[in-house]
Amino acid sequence: MTPSLLAFSSSSAARRPAPPPSAQRRGAAAPPRAPRRLPLRRNDEEQPRLHEPHLASPSCATIEEQPRRRELARAARSFYRFRTDDDDVVDVAVSGEDGDGGGGGYAVSVEVPGTRGREGGLVLRASGSGEGVPLAPAAGGASLAAELSFDPPRAPFYLSFMLTDASGAEIRTHRKTSFRVPVGVGPGSPAPLGMSISGDGAVNFAVYSKNANAVSLYLYAAAVGGGGGDEPALEIDLDPYIHRTGNVWHVSLASVDGYVSYAFCCGGIRLPLLDPYAKVIGDFVSSNSVYDEGVTAPSMRCFASLAIAPSYNWGRDRHPRLPLEKLVVYRANVALFTKDRSSGLPDDAAGTFTGLSAKVEHFRSLGVNAILLEPVFPFHQVKGPYFPYHFFSPMNLYSSKGLSVSAIKSMKDMVRVMHRNGIEVLLEVVFTHTAEGESECQTISMRGIDNSSYYIANGIAGCKASILNCNHPVTQKLILDSLRHWVLDFHVDGFCFINAPFLVRGPGGEYLSRPPLLEAIAFDPVLSMTKIIADPWSPLDISNVQFPFPHWKRWAEVNTRFSIDVRKFLKREALISDLATRLCGSGDLFSTRGPAFSFNHVSRNSGLSLVDLVSFSNDDLLSESSWNCVEEGPSEDSAVLQTRLRQIRNFLCILFVSLGVPVLNMGDECGHSAAGSVSYKDRGPLNWRGMKTTFVKEVTGFISFLTALRSRRGDIFQRREFLKLENIHWYGSDLCEPGWDDPTSNFLCMHINAEVDEMAADSVRGDLYICFNANEESVSAALPALAEGSVWLRLVDTSLAFPGFFATESNPKVQQVPGLSSYHVEAHTCVLFESKSALA
């Protein structure tokens, strides 16, 4: 006869052990008896498992047996049937006992149906115990049964036992092994995914895997790599008839005391896999190095922690919820921002979330009201933060203690500090690919759990990374759950989605006109209240191409065309019409949304820094559209240095007077350089000593002035909608028509009429006149006529020496220029005027 094991489960545990199933079947009950408590221990040396090889799969059960399974499942928490070596059966039922506070422990009922050949009785001998428990007659003598009780602290464990007859002969399974059943192991729930604590204190584990034919839960008594061995202390094989609902495998444990971490094993391969939904994780531990994607990379492993992050007291913390058009953004890397000793921070704070908090006054002095953090998810330390392993926890190294729980608290502390100072926290996120490789040694999590569901099967042509199947329902749910987790648990204010073009890909790599993930994010009740920004830059092939992005009037975008056109104008390689388009909010790209949805930048972390843009230009940098101001690299020529300083001012001026959201890159305010390298890996920590130099003081002062100007003249610069055409006038020199189609024309003037508002304060009622001269020579510009009694005040002239090249309108030394007069605009210079009443 084909051997079989029948295993049943009920979601509601019986508080007293039910009579053995065979006794119920015969209409008789087992006689009362005192439960026996045995001193059992976990058999770590034997690598205990739920199903030993002698136990056949429950799939051997016939269709007729299914109703019987359900009946037994209601009678006991779990029921197991073993085939013996003498072709008989042994039934084992495991259930909970009543006790004070509901913690009465567990009862295990063992029954051997039929007494033929058992006249002398049977004795149950548990492994690790010298005692024997006799099986008493039950069901009117038609079977033999015994009941054992166990204290709750011992669960979960495996009860391993043998039976002996009167002659002392051992009765084992048909494969000559001991009988083994789990105690303290329940069916669990398919939701939520990951690890959770149920109402009765049990620990529930759930993981999605459509294609796995077997799933195991591994529990570890020591951290991986912690000296306690990397083999699990307890292995629990999940029964698909009990622990699977749809494509979700789940199990609950009465307790996990004595264990520190867990992992899943899928498909029968002994490869521990990180739970994709784990909130607290251990360190990524390397093993033997492998050659992967052109670089030597270590084999990596990481286990999920069984620790629960302590609750956090947010106090009165509130999201600032600043309108898009009010934002001034600063992009930063958590580690590099304060890692250098020059930051003046203690070693345990430098390069951490705590370090960011300590520098909040730096952000305030610049006028920044939002920080955009490079990815903070756990990432591949060779490839960098744009190659993540996991989506639900911050990088352990970003905390003072280097631990997951510490990182969680440190990040929440940082967010609360920023919010207290009116600064929003935005995260760059990468959901298009992971750092997992295709080889087994590079399989960390999802690739081993369900590769075909989470990843695009054959990847994307020309791309070697593991590409996530973002619009698959399961991956989409993972991403949405992750985003909500960061908003609800960490109070994050928004997200910038790196490599956004890949988010519109279907399962075959094709482009979707209406990708479900992007639409779900746009209309999610939690996420739609945050900033959601698409960034076309791809860390996979280092491309940065603007493309038609489905937005539902909710998605903002990083405007790569802005930086390209501004760089080309200042390099004298662009039509002035391109500059005009960027100044007015890039209507060619955002006509259906408005300028506030355009996130503008002139430099970013993946290319040349601002100071390198004006210091390096060679054949390897053609795509950067940079200009070295005649001399390559560092220079001691005062004329070259003066031109470079002027160009830096010009970049900043154009960035802040353009409609849209200005984005500063870390280090742009202090001349941070990567020696002309565009490689992300060549960036170094910020040098805070430079903050005391005259150069940095004037650049940071200029940025502070420009952010204040944007705020004061929000009627022009902080607009949700575009400027009215009748309020914008364009001129060349001497108020003539600009040379729109002349490629040699490098001079443009923009006159913005303030909208009439009698209730507005005088400080926001004046016109603006801005001149942009990219020529090698100066140009004489005539200023438009003004109403009687008004004059032009020069607020900015990037050619002048510090501190006179910018001034507020209230400065008594600000230069006044009457209308129709001529102003000398020097080469490589931007000039900004504001009209004011002469009396004011």
C-alpha cells in the first residue's frame, strides 16, 4: 500500500484535545486520564524538520478523504497519520490546553487504532526522555491511546517518539524512523505578508510563492556570521494542505523565544532567502567572491530579524505638506554628507541619519525646505545605493550602532527634526531592479522565492541587471506596500522614482500606455497625498532621456532637458528659444500639468558637479555639455577663475529664476569636485572645512538670496500655472526682437509684468527684467519704460565682485536705473532688475 501522512489544521485551536479521530469515528470517547508532562528538548543536532523523509506528501490523499480531513481539522488544531513498519497506522492530534490567561500549553494525543497483536499493550518513549508512557485502551478497547502535555515555553518543538510492545520490540514508521510531530506550530494566516504578531501572541509568517513546490521556514539561534554557525536551529516544512492559501505560504508559531532570525527556503533547495517583507533585518554577510557583471562581487546572505522595532513616539509631528511650487530641494547622500571628519561630528554620528539631523541649520541657511535622499534601502556596497537588496528597512550602516533597529529609530529621529524645521523628507527609490544576480550565490531574496513572478523572465535587451516585473500584480503589491510603509511608519513626504521609464514596462519588457503601478500610486489614498516624482535617469545604462510619462496630472518629473539646454546656452551652443522655454516652465513637456511639476537641476550626482561643469570639458565629456572656461582642470589663472566663478553664479541664477522646482545637488554650494569624473563611485565625502572660505560664503549667500527672492516673488516664481502670455515680453539688445532662429545669438532679455493686484504688498507688485548674456563680449541692454514714479532696481549682476553682485530691494545701496536707460551687461553675465516706486 502506498504510504501516506494526513495532516489537518483548523484556524481556531481547540482549547482541549479532542478525542482521537478513530475514537470519534467509532462513536466512543477515550477514557479520562491524567496528562503526562515529559522533559523534552529541541534536538538541534538532528536538524529537526516538520516532515522527515519517511512522511509522504499529503497530496497522496484521495478526493474521498478531503471531507474527512476537514472534519478532523475542526476537532483538533493539527492531525497527523503515520504508516508503521508493520503496516498499521498511528494517529497523532496536537491541540492547545486551557489555562490561566489562555497559556495552558499543548496536549498531544497519540492513538493506535485496533488492538490485534497488541494484547500486551504499547509504551510511548519520547526522544530525550527515559520515561515511558503506556497507551491505555480507548473506544471500548478498540484502540490504544495516550495523552501528553507540554509547557508553552517549550513550543515550538518537535515531539519525536517510538512505540514498543510488551516484548520490547520497537515500532517505527514504515521507513524505520521515529515518529515526529510539531508542537506549537499552527496553520497561520496568509495576510499580512512577512512576519507579524497575531492577537493571541503567536508569530505569523507569510510569503508569496506561486511556483515553489515546497517552502520551509528556517529559524536561527544566532545571527548569520555571528559565530553560532549558519545552519538553522529549527526547520519547519510547510504542508501545502495546511500552510498554503492560493499562492501564499503561511505558518504561525506559538513562540520564537531562543531564536534571533529567520529565512525562507523555497523549491526544496537548501538556500536561505530573505523575507521580502521583513521590517528588521540583519547584516549582509559575504561569502566566497564571484565574478559577476564584470566586477568581483562577494556571495551575499542576509536573514530577517525576529526582533520587533520598538514603537516610536512621534509626538506632535506632522507632514509639512508644502505645495509643489513652494519647494526648494537639496539632494544628498546620507553617508557622504557628513562622513568626513571635517563635519565636526562624533564618529558614531558621522555618515548617519543623526549626522543629517545635526546639519539642519545648513539646510535652513540655504533656504532649503525639502531634502531628497539618495536611496536608503539596503544596497550592494560595491555597485552603490542604486542597486538595492530590500525595500522595507533603512541601511543598517546609516545608524550609529550599525543595527537595523537602531537605523529605524535614527531615521525617524531625523525625519522628526526636519519636520520640526519645516523641511520635508523625500526619498529616491529604485523599484525597477535589484542587486540580486542570477547565480545561486547572488540569490538573496525574491529571485529564489518566486523568480518568474517578481522578475522579467529574460530581462531587457542590453541590460544585465535583474529587472523587476513592476506591473505584475504581486510585484506591484510589494512596491505599494513598501511605499505605504515608509509614509505611515517613517512619515516620509514623497518619493523620486529612479529609472522611471522601466516602470512603464510590461512582463515582456514592452511599454504600456497605462501602466497599472503608476496609476495605482497616483490614486492611492495614502500615496496620492505625497510628492511622487519620476526620474528618467537610469543607473543601469547611465542614460538620462526625457520621455512621455503617463502622469494623470499627479506625477511630477525630473526635467533633464532643463540642465541640457541651460548648459548649452552658457556654452553658446543652444538656440535662445530653448532657454526661453526652460525659463517659462518647460511648456513643451508640462503643458497639461503646469510648471510646478518640473523638477529642474543643473548638476546631479550621476554626472559632473557644478564646479566641474565649469572646469572640465574634453572628448570624454561631450555628453555633459560642459565648458572649462579655456583651461582644463585646476587653474591658477585669475581670468579663468573669474570666468568660472561667474558661470557658477549664472547656473544658480538661471536655476532659481526659472519656473519649476529648483533642485540643488550636494556640494554645489561649496565647490565639491570629483576631478572631472562623471562616475558615481568617484564622489567623495563633503569637505566641511571649505564652508569657511570666501568662495563658499558668497555661493551659499547667493543661494540664500535666491531662495528668499523666490519666496518673496512667489507670484512669479512659485506658480502652479504658467505665466500669461501677455505678461511675458522678450527682447534682444536695445529692446529689439531676439534672434530666435540665429544659432550665433547668445543674448536674451525677459520682461515679466506683475499681475495687477491692488491688495498685494509693494514688495510683490513690481515687474522683473532679466538679462542673459552668454557672449564672449559685453552687450548694451536698454531697459523697458516704466510708469511714472517707478525705477528699476538692480538686484543681481553676476559679473560684480562679492558682496556687491546681489542685493535685496531694501538695500539702500542697491543701484537704481530709470526706464529706457542703457545697462552694460558684461560677458558671461546674468542681470536681474525689479521695478519699484521711487517713493518706496
